[in-house]
Amino acid sequence: MRRFCLLLLFISGLPALLAQENFTISGEITESNGQESVIGASVLAQGTRLGTASNVYGFYSLTLPRGRYTLVFSALGFKSVSREIDLENNMRLDMQLEEDTELLDEVVVSEDAEQLEINRPQMSVNALRSATIKNIPVVLGESDVLRSIVLLPGVSNGGEGASGFNVRGGAADQNLILLDEAIIFNSSHLFGFFSVFNPDAIKDLKLFKGGIPARYGGRVSSVLDIYQKEGNKNDFKINGGIGVVASRLLVEGPISKGKSSFLLGGRSSYAQLFLPLLDINNVASFYDLNTKISYKPNQNNSFYFSGYFGRDRFTVEDSFINYYGNAVFNFRWNHLFSDKLFSNLSLIYSDYDYGLELDFVGFEWDSGIENMNLKYDLKYYLSNNFQFNFGLNNIYYTFNPGRITPNREDSGIVDAQLVKKYANEFAVYADIEQEITKNLSLQYGLRWSHFTRFGQEEYAVYDNDHPVLFDPELGIYTEAEAAAIIASDRSETLRTFMNFEPRISATFHWNEQNAIKASYMHVAQYLHLLSNTNSPTPLDVWTPSGPYIEPQLSDQFAVGYFREFGNRTYSLETEAFYKTINNRIDYIDGANLIAKEYIERVILNGEARAYGLELLLRKNTGNFKGWLSYTLSRSEQRTPGRGTTLLNGSPVEEPGINNGEWYFTPWDKTHDLSLYGGYQLNRKWNFNANFLYQTGQPTNYPVGQFEFQGLSVPYYGLRNEARLPDYHRLDLSVTLNPDKNLTRKWQGEWVFSIYNVYNRRNAASINFRRNSDSGTNEAVRTAIFGIVPSVTYNFNF
Amino acid sequence: MKRLLLYFIITLAFSGCEDVIDVELEDPQPRLVVDALIRVNTELPSNRVSVRLAISSNFFEENTPVNDAEIRLSNLASDQQTTLNSDDNNGNYSAVVDTDILTDGVLELRVIYNGNLYTATNTFTPSTPINKLEQGDGELFGEDDIEIIIGYSDPGDQTNYYLIDYDQGEYFTQEDTFYQGQDFEFSYFHDSAKPGDTLEVFLMGANQELINYMDQVLTLSGEDGLTPFQTPVTAAKGNILGPENDFESYTLGYFAVVEAFSQTLVIE
């Protein structure tokens, strides 16, 4: 591995060594208002095609031959600034960009966080800015990160009210969700109606669907990289909103003007949220807190402390209490070793906690996952056409599958702890962005990951290493008994895995408007989310790879054609992808995963694959903005048997799950189309609309019915062969910015929205059951949201 | 109790938005259904053993009873055999069998139908007496639900599973993992019971296979709650061996012999 890296360095370093008399200009790009760093702002030397973009901390570094230049700094939503420079030495130039408040003005930009980067090899990436997310009409008026990204091509979810999201046919546990570089394990509030990300506190997000750079690892399908605002370094600001579900408040301001700032954001739902919907006395609520302190003592160092704390709480009649949430604490240190070497050190603690109290049974339940994460990332701007990213990452995990305690004295429950699991994930990576010729750029890298599963209090071993048995007579899988239970110590190693994960992307652009890109990636994932439903629930258990569970391994190929036209007003992105995933776990029929001590007894090893075409046509500037997104895809999985077994002395093939045949994943949607448009009529009125059309998700219709002990039991054949009816809906919203705003400091706006305008009853599921009143069998459609009008008031001062 | 956790989380939030729709289903391949969960009251010298046979149907139709089969129950250890006779025209067969025969040794059920032989074997699974059965005044899912508190003493020396029949087609499965050897009581919220009803509640012993089967049956029948997210559906394969040895032509139903303690409760 080391040799490989050195070799890469050597070969790629040559052109730079040959270059002569180059100097570096570097600095930070911030907003003039609050000195919030600007991500993805472009820096271009006018008259040349030399330029760069600021990184996620606003830092840029550009190396140019000695000479006179006019540098143009620009970003969408900001006024462009030009600066004459005489490049005789390495120099530092920090730039403040002023927000463009003239909404009707045509903003001409050459680079933007949401715009295409024709000349960069990175593909399969979508970016959204906080402002865009806030404009998209959503149910109950709560703007939401996850509800917004599912409008993008290649991204879907398990339906309304389903947690998580699916990228390019991948499962919801295959998304690496990072909030200020910290891993978030559960991204949903209220069972999936809202995501845990407060849109006010978010600056920028990027979703990598393929061609994931080597600096990311640990999840096979996607990376959702979200950055929180740093806080206003100049002025004290408050903004907030009052909606029908929740209210938000965000306070930010300087601690020491120009040097340090703080940000404190809170969001809370109203407790009686679901009361009107149901005839029972229940309370569902959530809240979250985002905090951040930024401190910049000098040009070469920045420190960030950020924290996130979110909780959901759900109670019924005091006899059922359920809470869950993430807590994240994060310390980061940006350090410039030189004007070409940028570094970021992150120390992250994160904890996901799930608890339950059932008074009528008499117990409390507590489970969770805790991790300590160290990341050190460096970026070396070797030359204008050669950038070198490298770093390491170490994560130590503690998994608590569950602890049960009696909640009152007369409870018969005995205090018990399911065996805790411990693991460590380590990775080093090197990643190079290189311009080979004027038209061809490459990004290539290698990640080496290593996973150790440590000893635990006890674990089971099985005859023939088979925790699952097959009964050939009855044709069913059953749980094996342990041959022995072995005690081990945390200092021991139960099993280790390691993987080399090569990543490569290339772009060939024959002019500034057209490019063809291609990428390949190999990614390993050592954690599995065990879920017996089609979309995650808060109760699902994250389980590390170990003696009986292999890491998921994915290969993905993607090619695409990218085009900008109409003076960069429009962009077109088309991509085709093919993805395979090995070691995708499947569950034996009747598996019960909850509070299961020996999970290996109910799972079998399978595989998954997905392929598709994506199209995204965007209009990026002007009064009318929007996009058309379309995906044609297929997502399948299968679990073949483990070979032959004997039945009455003759060999038979084990059938596996679903007879070992491929079946659609629950989130497979052949066609997935979304159309979003926003129209700024004038300063006062802004209109937004959203239309979705999707093939109905796979479902199951019974192949028959039998009666057993007075129950009517529908039974099923092969999995996911039927489909729900097609899903479609239209949402509208109008934002009113009153005239009064012009003459006062207080800025208020009203957002009126209608979700599902034509009130279509889109089926979330179809269930088959016997009506207990009439005694007849019926098919029952569950539709979650009909037409939902709402109003939200947002303010800032 | 384990199932309970998931059940609550998902079901509660979504119930007001259901409607009945028309769905066309293909006609199924007919399969024999053997409903042979035999409940034994060990305090009696003999018990009436009942088995029902039927042919499975389309979901929206009734099963067709099978009245012309031969059914025999044998104790393979003592080699005692009993023939079950057809009681009615509704597929029910029964016979009175000595309790000793049912509780000791491997039992085999043989069904001959249409010239084909179907067999299943199982052994008696003991249970534990009901210490307490009373109505509570708590409510969880709504005012119409009736809280029923059941209490029993779990034997401490092994893993026990229980199947509780709350009458009117409501069942619940239990595993003693978290209350090994304890006096345990918990509440169940009965959906169908109305004031004035008399419920006969059975606390039955079970092994893990029967519990897994009942969990599938209860999930499929919607008795453990409808969820907006579908849990994987199954073919509900039981333990009845059919005449053919391939995985496609399985027989439906289950044969088990379990100890059952029962008490009645009048709902107020």
C-alpha cells in the first residue's frame, strides 16, 4: 500500500517539479455580512482558464506563473468582485463577497455550489443550498433536507412517512450522513415525517451518489455531507419561524468581533401533534439544538466547536414512553501549514440513544450506539493542475443492543443486558485530482480500510459454523443451537477485515460547455442496519461485521454526459450507473430481530444489484428557476441457498430466500420523475410548485388464504411481485414578503403551502385482513397524507 | 413482548387514513390445511382431541372443509393409536384420548386424503397455571379497548415460550427471556371484547418452532397490528409433511400438542 502511494506521488508529481517560477495566491472567501465562509466560490484568473474553487471551509489556493492577473471571485447569490494582482511572491488574499440583494437582477456567475463543474472529474454529485431547500413546498410547511433530496435523480425513499432515503437502489443504511463531519445514525424525527436537520442552521449540502472520493468510506451507496453555518462574526442576528408543526429560532453573533462567533439554533414541535388525528391520548414531539462556536485567532488557524442534540419523545397514556435521538459533539481545527497545505483535524463523539418504557409490562429498555471518531484530512495544492488529498480516520464503536430493567417494584422483569459489542474502523486514503491535458482531468485514489471486531462478554459458536439450519423436509430455515458459548475479553480480537478501495473518476471536456465523465468505485461497509420492515424504524439495531457477518462490498460504474447552455443558465446532467453489492443480509421467514441476542441465527448472506439512467435538467438563474429530474432504474436483491443438503438420502439444493431468485427491493421504482419550479414575480411574491410521479413500490398480494385456530391467514408466494398504484401529487407554495419589510429591521415573510393539491390518496401500503366487525376479508389501503394546507411565518432581525 | 415493541412504534401514528379497496387476486393453487393445535388440560384424565381439515382458498373466499379424510393420532413410544372421527360437515374431526397418551413420548398425526398421506410429529409442551386474570381500567389504543391483566409463575430452569389465546381470535406470544423464573404479569389490550362478554383465556406452552409459526400467522392475519411499512410476507410453512418432497408443494397448518390452562373472565 505504502509503495503504491509513493509511486502515485512520484509519477504525478513530475509535471509540477518541471514547472517554473510559480507563485501561490491563497486565502479565505467569506460573506461580508457575517464572515460566514463561502463554499464552492470560484476564483478565476481572467483571460486564462486557470482557476479554483473554495473548499468546505472557504479556503482556496491557486498557483500561477509570475505575472499580472485580474482575479474574479464569484458565487451564486453574491456580487462578483475583481481584483488586480501583481504576482511576484506567494500572497494571501482573503475576499469578502457581498450578498446580492437585488433579487430581480440577473446574477451572472461562473461557478456555484449547485452548478455543474464541467472541468472537474467529480460526477454523480448533487448540491443544494439552504435557500433552495427552503423554497421547495413540503408537507405541513416544514422545509426539510431529506424531503428535498428525494426530488433529485437517483434518490428515493420508502414512501411518505418512511424514514431514511435510498440512493441508486441502495438501502437506507448504506448512506453515510455527515453533519459537520460527524456521523448521524438516525436522520428522522417523528418516524420519518421530518429530518433531524434544522434548515436554518444548514449552510450547504452535497450528496455523492457515485464516484465517491477516497476521503469518504464506510457506506456503500452514498455520502450526504452537510455543513452547518459558523455564525455571524459581525452582527448579532436572530431568525426563526412559526409553523403548524414546529417552531424554530436561531441566534448568531460575534463573541469577539471578526474573530469568533457563536450560533445557537433550536427547533421544537408542539406536543399535541397527532392528537387530532387519533382518538387516543398520545403525545408525539421532537426538539433539536444546534450549536457552534467558531474561533479564528489568526490567518492560519481556525477552531470550531459544534454540537447537535436532538430528541423525539412519544407517549401514550403514561404507560408507553418512547424516546430516541442523536447527540454529537465535535471539535475541529483547520490549520494552514503553508499557502498550499490545508489541514483539518476533527475529533468527534457521537451517540445514538433509543429508549422505551412499557409500564403495562413493567420494564424500561435502553439501547444505543456510541462512537469516537478521529479524522485528519490534508489537502495539498501542489500546482494548479495537481491537488493531493490524504488523511486518516479512526472510529471506535460501542454497540449496546439493549438493556432491560424493571420500571417498578412489582414488575416481574429481571434486569438484563444484551451482550455489548465493540469494534474499531481505521482507514487511510490518498486521493489525487489531476489535470492531464487541457481537456482531460482525473481524480483517482485509494482507501485502505481495516475493521476489527473486539472480544465481548460472550459469543456463540455453532456446529459447522452454521448458525442457521435448513430443514429439507419442511423446506424452512430454523435457528441453530449454540455448540458452545465462549467468553472473551475486549482486548481479544474476534475477527478482522481489510479492504483496498480504489476510486477513479475522469472527465473529458472538449469545450467549456460539454463533458463526458466516467467513474468507478469500490466501497466497503462494515456496519449493517438490521431491519425487518421495508424502511428503517428508530428501533432498528446497527450491528457490526464479525464472526458470522461479512462486510458489504459494493462496486459501482457510472458514465455521464454533462452540458451547460444558454450562457450557463441551463445545465443538463445524464448518467447511467450499474452497481453490485455483496454480502447484503436477508432474514429467514418469521425472523424476529428485536431484542435478539444471537442475530446470526436469523440471517442469510445475499447480494443486491441496481442499475439505471438519470437525467437532471436545471435552470439555475433568472426569475424562474427549477429542475426536471427523471430516473429509470431497477433495484433487486437475492439470497441463494448455501449448497446442497440431504433429503431422505438424496441431495437437494437449499432454496435460499425467495427460492434464491432475484426480487425487487421494497424501494424499487421503475420511473421516478419530479418537476420543481420557483418563480420570483417581484420582490413581494415568490411562487413554487412541485410535481412528482413515481411507479408504485413493490408490494405483495396473497396467493391464498387459510383458516387456523379461528384466524384468517393470507399467505404469500414469491416476494414483491405486485405493485402499489402509481404515486403522484402536486404541491404549491407562495411566499409573501410584505412591503413593510422595506422600512424596518424586522424582516418577516409568510409561506402558504398546499401539499397534495388534488388530494390523491396515494397508497403507502395495501394490507389484507379480516374485518373484525363484519367478519369478511378485505384489502385495506393506507394513505398517509391527503391534501394538507399549511402556513408558516418566518422572521429575522 | 419482543413483538410488542415494534408493534407500538409503528402502528400508533397512523390509523386514521385507511380505506377498503378492490384488488383482483389470482386463484390459488389449492393446498390442504391441517389445523391441529391440540390443547391438553392435564388436570383431566382424558381430553377431546380436535383437528380441522380444509382446502385453502382465494383470500376473499371461504376455505372448503374436508370431511372425507382419515385421521389417526399415534403415540410412537407406546404405540397407541386413536382414530379421529368426522364430527360434522365442517371439516372437524375428534376423539377422546387419555391424557397420559398425549403427554408422554413422540406423537404422530397421520392424515390420508385423496389417497395421499400427510404426517406430522411433535411432543407435548408443558405450560404453567394462570395465577391471575382480571380486567384493568387502563386504556392504550382507545376507549373501546379492554385491558386484561394476566399473571403466571415462570418455571426458572429453562427457556419457556407461551401462546396466549385471549378468545375472539386474539392471540399473543411470549418468551421468558427477560423474566426467567419470576412471577410475571402484564396487560393486554383486547380489541374486540365488549362489556358482558365472557372470555375464555388459555395460557399454552409452546416451543420456539410453534412461536415462530404463530408469529408469522399473527403477522399475516394482521392480528399484531397493521403497519404502513410492510414487513416481509411469508408462505407460512408449518410442520405438516405432504406426499411430495419438493419445496413448492408444501401443506398448510400446524400440529402441536400443548398444555393449556384456562380461566374465564366476564367483561364488565
